[in-house]
Amino acid sequence: MKMRAFLAILAACALATHAHAERLCSRPAIVSAASSLHDARTALIAVPVGDMDTDVPPSARRAIERFKNRLQAYVETSLACMPAAASNATILAALRAHGDRGERGPKTDGHGRDLDYAVVPVPNHADWIAVVPSFGIQCGSDAIALFYRRQGARWHEAMVRRSAPYKEVSGGWENLDIDASRTGPDGRWYIALTHGTPWCTSIWSGYHVELVRPTADPLRPDIFLRRHLGYNRGFDTVVTADPRWFEVRLADFSHDDKIWVRTSVQRWAIEGDQTHRIPPVALNAQDFVDEWIMTPWREASAWSAPSLAAWHRKLGFVDAEKTEINTWFDEVHACPGNRTEVALGSENGQEYYLMVRRRGLAFRLVGLSRSHDLHCAGPNQKHDKPLLRGL
């Protein structure tokens, strides 16, 4: 009896799901969802925005959220009518045909004036796609990521990711990229969402990383890593998602204002739902010293001889502010034993010689001296450009 009751429940659930899809899947339903989307976008475009105004007041915030809700509903209604065999190009064409795509309103900054869609495969997972509507906001853009999984003859909503309501335009998800790991030996995998943030007055901005696993509830995924970094939007970013680790390489500040930009490497080991940063943290000794100077001691101590804590307080940064001495790169010379000497000039006229040892992918700061080591006689390896390609 229990088995028959269980099977009856499953059958009822299947019929209910099918009935829900059938209700959504109709020409009138798509027309209604598209009309509601058009109205919400019209209201958003009408919200006044001052020139170069980065604030998003409550009225604009509400209008953006209402518009996102309508976008999400429009995509859900459209996908309900889409057979699982449909190609990404077919899905994209259908979304664009009715979804108010394109530019509207005066040729000025503001919210909602541009709207488009992307349909992209989820790497390493053939039964998954991501539908990404993106739209203009003041000085940039925002996007939402709607993940669908092919099950039987239909697409089913599997995960929804979008920004929280924001008080400044920097809360938007600009240049959203989606990657995914292969399935690991433990049967688990994850999706990596990375994006920049809009701003009106600078090419420097925030860069956000989110590693997430889908769950049974599309609105409550398992987010096991969030990181907020800085980056220069004029250079490439490189993302690698592996079942055991995740890495992003981007252009970040150099502490040396004459160099301005350097390549930063951020890699995290993934052990279940736990993450921790692992090597490499840089690609060469000079960039490693930059990372060491810019990183709080609680993290940089893992790459340092314990005796260097006082030197880090003197030469390093705290909360992005220089502590005691401003320095810049002078010369970089190879030394015996996989070591490199990185010389820093300073505003007080002193030279600081940092000894960096490399083992495999890992760098470690093993010593700091006020005098040059004569054994470090290789050619000057100092560089003034990041290793990433500029846009």
C-alpha cells in the first residue's frame, strides 16, 4: 500500500508539473508576459537619472527590481513553450522576437535603455543552458543568470542568480561570465559566476566571484565561495574552473604607481564546501612582492618567514591604505637556488632587498635586507606591464 501511495503521489506531481507547463505554454501567456515586461521597462526608462549620477534612489531601485522580475517571468514563460531539442539559436531568436530587445528612449545615460539576451551552454554539462538577459543602467549594465536543465521533453528552471537591490550602480552585474567545473570523483560540480561592476568615472572597478552548486530549490543554491576583488576593466580576465580548485587571473593595482597595473592570481582549493587560497598567488617574483605588500598579514603570513611580520607592517597596506613607507620597484635579479632578489626604492631614500624563493608554483618571502646580495648577479628582470592582454 505504501508503495502504491508513493507512486500515486509521484504521478500526481508529474501531472501537476505538466499542467503548470501547459498553462504557461500558450501564445496568450507569452504575449501577456512580454507586455508586462514592456510596461516595466517603460517605467524604468522614465525614472530620471542625473548626469554621471551613481546613486540609485529607492524609486529607481524598485523599478529595477520590478523590471528584473518581469524579465525572469518572461523567460520562464518562453522556455515553457520550448522543446528540449530546440537549439540555443532557436531559443535566443524566440526570446528576442517578443522580449522588447534593443534600444529605447533618448540617447542618454539612464536605466533600461538597452536590452538583449544571450543563451549560452553551461561548460561540461550538456543538459544545462544559461539564459542571460542584460540591460543598461547608468554608466554600465546589469544582468541576471537563469539556468535551465533539459529533463525529458522540456526545459526546467534549475537556478536563478541575480544581484541584490543596490543603492549605487556598482551593484550591477556587468560583463557576467559563466563557467562550470567537470563533475569530480565525489560526483559534485559547481558553476562559477564572475562579473565586474559599473562605474561612471574610472576604469578601475570591483570584480566579484561566486562559486555555487544547484540545489532542489532554484532560488536557494549552495553558494560556497564569494570574493570581492579589484580589477582594471581595460585588461582580460582568465577564469579556470576545476573540480579541485578555482582560479581567476586579472589586472589589479600595483603598489608602484609608476607601474600602475600588475597581474594578480587568485586560486582557491575546493574541499567539499570549504575553500582556501593556494599557490600560485603570482606568476613571477616581482608580482609576488606586489601581492605580498598589498595583502593583509593574516593571509600573507602563509607566504612569509615569520620574522618578516614587522617589515610587512612597515612596507605593506592595511585596508588599502599604505602604512608607513611608500616604495617602488628598483631592480629584480636572479640568485642561486631558485631565488630572486627584488629591490625596492623608497621615499626615505633607503633601499630594501626582498629575497623570494620559488618552489614549483609557490613563492615565499624568505628574507629582507638593507644591502644587495652580490650573488644575485643575473640581468635586471623588472617589468612594467601586466602579463594579461590589454583590451
